[in-house]
Amino acid sequence: MLHKALKGSNKYWGFLAILAGIVVVGVLAWLREHALGSGPTSGLSRDVPWGLHIGQLTFFVGVAASAVMVVLPYYLHDYKEFSRITVIGEFLAVAAVVVSMLSVFSIMGQPARVFYVLLHPTPNSIIFWDMIVLSTYLGLNFLCGWVVLSAERQGMPAPKWLKPFIYWAIFWAPSIHMVTAFLYAGLPGKHHWMTALQAVHFLATAFAAGPALLIVISMIIKKVSHFDPGSKAIRKLAEISLYALALHLFFIGLEFFTAFYSQSPGHMHTLEYLYVGLDGHRDMVPIVWASSALALVGLVLLAVPGTRKKESTLTVGCLAIFFSIWLDKGFAFVASGFVPNAFDRITDYRPDWNELLVAAGVWAVGVMVFTLLCKMAIAVKEEAIFDQQGQRQVR
Amino acid sequence: MPESRTPFSMSRGIPEQGAPASQAGQGGPLPSGKQPAPTAAQESGVGTDRRHFLKLVGAAAVAGAGGIASLGVLQEVKASQVLAEATGPGKRWALVIDVHKIATQEDYQAIIDACHRFHNVPVIAEPKHQVKWIWTEDYSHTFPGLASPYAPPELQSKPFLVLCNHCDNPPCVRVCPVKATFKREDGIVMQDMHRCIGCKFCMVACPYGARSYNWLPPRDFLPQINPDFPPRTTGVVEKCTLCYEQLAQGLPPLCVEASKGALVFGDLNDPGSPVRAAIASHYTIRRATDLGTEPHIFYIV
């Protein structure tokens, strides 16, 4: 089936070549970091030892988990509109897990020793569990997507033995993001992170950003191929993203209430640092307000029926939601958790350009994995002409 | 009152006993003379004995933690023997810092140098990338939330020595995915720089900012290398290990030796120990006790 990803237009190959070029640049930047040390190449410090890459891990685990928003309605509730798009969602999860795992790998000071995590399994460490749940989720989504697509190619229903794996993937999806939240939510002294709300808040942002990305991808697929993911499916995804976004904004409000009504300094300081600046440190303020403004744009465009139903405004709204949550959870959340530090001091974080290149390389790997898998899926669907429900899926 | 179960009780007479080492710490030749003759393996930066010791201690920690792997069982007996010989059973090391006894900036520097020079801690100017095992902070930043503007002026202007708190319930140990940092039975929170994968989770988890990552190649920032302690490589985390190598020889930590009696070291489980006496006779405070970490560095204010 993979050979279907190897047949394409010049544009397709050109796109892959550009991605490969970015991957090479990313690898070179990563090698440079290891040659010079991360001191001059990362922007990180003893006060802010985690930054952009751990933000990417956090954000993209969410994107991966959000595949459950198409898999669950389709398989558990028999919501047939998602039958065409489910495989795309699963392959998006595969690519997002690849980005997450590479992001966390890229921060390792001793990458050659990473296998120690398996050699010396340490169940009290959340990173150990993160490695387990992410690699399992990667395998599950690849398996489910691949087998269902093979069946579709042969004009057959998916084999029965796959069912347990599909159910496994469904309950595994929230668990991968809970584990990510537990990286933060169990650290004494990190007041901004240590909230029981963290896991559900992460799920809310995941289910807003993930479906928003899937909608944008569906629009691109409609443009570049004859496969039609289905307008009803897209509208349902928009509703899911809208409600999840509303929950996310509600949770932000809850954090503000707890911090400022209690007047607890540890809780207030980080929020002040993020939204108005603290002791003259205002680096995060424009980022967080940009995120807030984008969230508002997304909220309005997806809440108003007219703009939600119109493809162009829906796409703008989804892009706004995606980047709003990326700025917040993928960037500001991690670095601001270190403010103030153990000595009640503030250290700002600005990623070095070398760090940005490494992240671009990681993104490019993810886009490449998704492009290859998606190309294969589209080719199968274009040949099948009719979806599992007997509806025409090719324009 | 003084019982001499191990050579450790000697730490009571700190100024006298520690004199040779503190001289070395103040810029003189490195105290290599105290050590057994260096072995061939020190080419790679690790003494065979120390590596062997560290490995056994690690195995004992694994076994103690309940993860009794077959390897752990094989080495358990030997490991516990080594531990018993090195540190004695039932000990709980702690450090009491009497801030009033450290007078001048030179006194502070002597303590810091004694540690940093022996342990090959790189000298880095950029604060963001510094490696520090023991250093000074002012009162209000050492004890945020505790410091009052009406506290005695002497206290407010006084530098406080800060270092790893060797917690009873260390968050760094909880989060480490490879057991590179682990707690010994005698309370020392150890760091195995050869096991560390450089994920920095321990730095994120430590609520005392006591851990340092090698953001830069450390050898480039060492004016001289002490052959008796392994220099580190880029990309690993390090911190104070309470001079486990000194303790194994029955000597107090180097900072204690260099402190002219201002730092008191000993076994909290021993009612007759100098640390117990110091804590019983003075009002002491510890950093961020509300986090449940049970820090074991006490400050006499």
C-alpha cells in the first residue's frame, strides 16, 4: 500500500524535497547544539531549563490525543459522517506523536543514553510513563489506520480482530495527555503548573486545537485532491473545537479566580508575569495577548452559524484557534512556570535561532510523515470512489 | 557523650581536623595527597574504586527501593557491606550553618572554593549557565515568603550559603527517569553523572534551584583539573553530593572542613551528635519547609 505514496506530481515531490531540506537544516542545528553545548544555542538557563521543545511535546501530544474526537464518535456511537475522515485523524495522530517524541529527544543532553529509560525502568518518573504511553499510542494509531485503509482498498469491512485495538486506542488517547499533564501537575513549588485542573485543561486545549487542525487539513485535501472528507464531518469537528475552546477559556477564568481571590502570591505571580508583566519583565505579555485575541477570533467565527458554515471563515477561525493554543500551551505555559524561580527571581526565556531551527526540523519530519501517510490514504479513497456508507467520496 | 563508632565523630573537632584540607581549598595545591594513589582508570576521569563504590551504592538503592532485579539481588550483600563500612548503619546526615560565624567575604569564598576546586566545578561568568554546588544568596531570596523587612539588619545584609538540601522526600529523585539521582540510606541525595541522560526534569522539579546543567563544555572552564574527582561532560546535571567521597574515608565534607566551625556536620539519628546539639540549642530555619520535601540543611539565624 505504501507504494501509493511514491506516485505523485512534481509539486508533491517538490513539497517533500523542501521538507527534507528543512529536516537536514534541523539536524545540522541539533549537531551544532551538541558541539557547542546548549548554553549559546538554546536560550535556556539554569532557571528556565525547559522551553520551546517541551512546549512542542505538550502541544502535539494534545493534537495526537484529539484523534479520539473522530475515532470515538465513529466507532462507539456509530457516527457515520466520520467514516471518511477517521483514518486521516489517526494518521495525524501518528505524525503528532512523532513530533512529540522527537521534541523530547532533542532536549536530551546525552542522546546516546536515552535507552537507559528502558534499561533502568523507573515507574515513579512521569517521563518513563510518557515514553510508554506515547510509543504505544503511536503503534495503535498506525495499526488501526493501516488495517482499516487496507480493508477499504479491498472493498471489505475492517477485520473483527481490530476492534479491541480500536477500543484500546480510544481509552489510551486521553491517557497520553493526562500523563503529559502529570509532568507538570505534581511538582511542589511550581504553583502555576500544580493544579488538579491541569489534565482536564490540557484535554480541552487538545480537543480545540486538534480538530481545528484537522479541519484545515481537510480544506487542503479538498484543494489538492479529488477526495472529499465530507462537509457534515467538518461542521461536526467545528462544533467540537468550539465547545472545547469555550471550556479552555472557562478554565483560564477559574485559574484567575483561585489566584486572585485567594491573593496567594505563588498563584498570582505567574499570571501577572503572563498578562501584565512582573517587576518589569514583560516578554510573555504580547504572546499571551496575541493568544487571547486569536482565541476570541476563533470563538466568534466558530460560534456564529453563518461564519461556521462558510468554508473560508471557518478556515480562518480554525487557524486562529490552532495558533492561539500553540502560543499559549506550546510556548508560554512551559517557560512561565519557572517564574518566579526558587529564589523568587525572574529569568526570561527567548529561544535562540538555533533552537527554532531544531524545532523546524522536527516539524518537518512530522509534516513529512503525515504527507506520506495521507497521500496513501487519499489514493486509496480516490480509487474506492464510494465510502463505507456507500456515499460518493470523490468529487 | 562523644562516642567514636566511626571516625566520623571527629567532625566535632572540625577546625583542627580539617586544617590541611581547608588550606588546600584556599588556593593551595589540590588535596590529592589525602587520597590513595590514583589508579590507571583515572585516565577516563573515574577512579576504579569510586566507580565500583558508586555502582554498588546504586545497586543497593535499587534493591532498597523494592525493584529487586536479579542483578540487585546478586550484589545486595556486597553493596550493603560497602555501605556499612563507608557510612555506618542507621545514619542520617545533616548540615547546620551558623550564619553568624562566617564573617568576611573571604570566609565564604574559602568554603565555596574548597568544594568547587576539588569537585572540578567549572568557573563560568554567565549567570544563566553557571554550575554551582554551593554558593551564596541574600536572606530575602534564600527564604522568600519568610523574610520580613523588619528583621535584624545584620540578617538582611548577610549572605546565606545555599546548596542541595538532601531532602528526605526529594522531588528530583521522584522524577528522574533513569535513577541517575537517588537517595542513599544515610540521606544523601546522590547524582550519577555517568547515568544522567540530560533531560533536566530534576532541575525542573527541585524547589531549591540546587541543580546545575552543563550548558557548556565544563573542561573549557576549569583553570586546573583535580585528577581525584571526575570532571563532567556537556549535557549532564550535577550538584552537591555531600562529599560522599570524603565520608567514605571518614572525613567531613570539604565545605565543613573549610568553614572554621561555622558549618556543623553530623548524624541526626545520633542524639549526641554536634548537629543535634546545634539544633537543640539554637533556633534554626530551613528553606521552603511547606513543600513536604523535608530539607536537611539547617540555618542558625
